Amino acid sequence: MTQISLYAEHLLNIHTVSLTATLQTLSNKETKASLSADGETISLTHAGETTTIRLPTKLSGGSDAALTLPAAPAKELTLRLQLKDTSPGRLRSGSFQGSENHVPWSAGALNGRHVRVYCASKGCGQELVKRGTVGDGGWKDLPNENWAEMMDFWHCHKPDHRHGHGARDGEGKGYAAANRLVARRGTGFVDLGGLLLKEEDCCVKRNTSDHERSKLQQLLCLGCGGLVGTIDDRVEGFKLWKWAVALSFGDEPPKQYSIQKWVSAQLLALVENEGVRKFVVGDASAEADGSKERLMLWVFTPDLSFSSSKEQETRNDPTRAMKILWKEAVEKAESSFSSEELALPSPIFGALRAALGGSAELLPASARKFQNWQVGLLERFGDDER
């Protein structure tokens, strides 16, 4: 077992990098830390072992500099490094100065790139959209705010909760009652979480495994049978969820993004549009069967960047993320704490729980709880992810 674990976090609001070193034995006079000459990495040596971490943002360097560690012997050491400049260094997003909710695969990013849509399930590769049906100029963005609320890949809000979206709210935006938007052949409509197409343009099947309407509305992959979307009768179309697909552009291999990033994008959209940061999240399939298993989420820090010496093959630090406080909410009565209620498809709910639980391993032991909440990280999209 390694003697040293490092975790660094860029605290954007106070222009500070927080570094925590977790040791297997107490620190001593031989425990040393140093900042590299380029200001991009920190190394810590203890008990004959050295661990290096790439910082979430570049610090002013110039020469290798020794850092002052706490004098008292401890197994957990914490440093606060003040930023003297705001250079983004090696931040993958280019800059984390703002909290813009960047989401890949907009219509502008798809047009002119010979897009093909595949099932994202491992080892499948089934095409979900008939090749050539949506031309290079056939992708169009849907309106952002109200449409995202109506068309989201989860069911948001209580059924009797009114938001004032009357028939006239969409006038001038292309989806008012008198000018209703419907799916049409040869066109792919794009919103935050999915691709809306005409049934005839898709290579998917309806779920006919039972007679529940919720199941009959599901769309399955023809290859692996995995859940890839839903039927939306209101617009007479099929919606393929972005988290369930992989896209290829021209001769490039298919690319997909982790489910947790799509969840982050949806949560951030609700934070921005609804002004709430607390959510009660349930598994839509389990709730249909009478289960009350839920998670309570609190978007505590919408935008931060972190690095960890604990490697994960899907992560390339520094990593952009949100800090989420969460806990189990078995009883529905707990959902009365000024929150939005979300019912997620089973794959999304499972991936969300796994991401939150797994991210605790990256955090120092002292940072894994806040009062009666668990602390987790959800990765979010960087500006370079198109």
C-alpha cells in the first residue's frame, strides 16, 4: 500500500488551492513538500516514498520551492496555497473563472461533421439512427429553458406543480400551441439531454416486455436490448438520450461521455433555471413498483477543479466537477426541504449513486462528511468537450 495520498482542490471564490496529504504513518522532520519550477505540480516525500500530483491550476513558480508543512506530527496534512496570478495553467477547460454550463453535441457541433449515432453500451456498436437520414445541415437546437424542462430525460416536478407555462408562453419560440413543434423526417432536434427524431429515422424498438405504459414508452437498442430513449407522443417523435449514445464524426471512432457528466449538466440547468440547489432523486422504475428509495442531493459547490493521486482510467486531472452533499432519503416525508423532485431512469440513478459513493475515495477522510451529509464529487463538462 502506498504511504501517501494527495488531493488538491482549486477554491475558485477565494483564489486558493487546498492540498491535503494523507499518510499511513505520522509525519516527521523528513517529510518534505515542494512546488515544481513551472508551478504545475507538487511532490511530497515521506518514509522513503515520493508522490507527485498535478495541481488544478498553475501557481507562480520560477524555481523549485520547498513548502512549509505543519510542525505537529500528523497523518493528515493540509496546506492552503494562495494564487498570485490567475493563469489557468493546465486546466482542461481553459478557464474556470465562471460556472457556464457547457454541454457537448449542440446542433452547431453536429452539422457538417457526418455524424453517426451508435448505442453506447460496451461491446454493442448498433447504429441507432439510419445512416444518411439526417443530413449535415439537418441538426437544429431546441429552445433552451422551457423546452429543457418539458423534454428532460427525467420527470421533473410534482404532477400538480404549476410553473405558469401556459399556451402563450411559447409564442415566438416555435412551440406554442398554435405553432407546435413536432418531429419530422430528416431533421434531428437537439436539447440538453437528448436527440429528438422521427420514428422512421431510428433503428430502435419499443419495449413490449409488459403492459405498463411507462415501459411501453421506452426505446431499446436492436442489438443489445439496452435502454436508449423514450417515445414522446406530444411531439410525435423518438428521443434518444445523450447518455445512452456514442457519436462518431466522419472517420473518427465513436465517442461517448460518462453518465455523471450528463447528470451534472441537467442539475446545473435546473439550478440556473429554477433557482434551487436541493433535489430529491428517485429511481423511476423502482417508484413505479412502490419503492421509496431516494437520494437527497444538495449542489454545494457548482464549479471546482480537483486533482488526486488516486488514479482512475476515465479521469485525466485536473478534473472539473461539482461538490455534492448527499444522503439516503428513505421516507418521502424528507422531501419537504425546499427541493425539486426528480425521477431518473434506472441506469441514471444507479450511475449517480455509484459516482457519488466512489468519489469519496478521492477525498481525504476528514472531508467525506459534512454534518449529517455525505460529500461526493460529480464530474462536469469542460469547455473543450464538444
